[in-house]
Amino acid sequence: MDQEHNEGNLPEEQGAQEQQQGAAGVSGTNEERPMTIAEAARKGGNTTKQRYGPDFYSRIGRKGGQRVAKERGPEFYSEIGRKGGEARVAQSRRLERGPDEEPQKE
């Protein structure tokens, strides 16, 4: 493997990864099996990161957020913020009650 595609990995980490992957690829087993969705997604994400750089995901996320803001307006963000706050309060109350207590009627 060339150094360009392994930035951030120490040489001993690279060797351990190569040994773990072995001849069968990512799974580390000798069985031939189809790639899982999670393995395919991880491989695609890593390839994209190598090709376009790690800040690529920040740029496309920002671009998507700007598009949503333009199409849906500030009311959309108010609504999702309110729903998130309500869910957070409900979760907090469930944790305070514990597993054996029944919910109180409000």
C-alpha cells in the first residue's frame, strides 16, 4: 500500500490492518461471501474520503443545509428543534422514572 492512501495510520497499525484483512478482504475470513451493506458503505465512504479529502463531507453537508433552508424556510428549523426538545424531555423523564415505574398522567 502506498503512503498517500494511508495518511494518519502508523506503520504498525497498517501492518495489523493488512494482517486482519488477509487474503479474503475486509472480513478476515477465508470464506467467500457477499459484502454486507455496512461493509459496502464503509468502503465507499473511505474511497470518497481518499478521493476528495476529509472536508468533502462538511462541504456537501453545508450545501445541503443551505438548500433545505432556502426551500423550507426558518419555520422548518423551529419545528424540528421543538420536536427534538420534546423527545429529549420525554427521554429524560423515562430515565428519571426507572424501568419499574409506570408513566404518570399529566
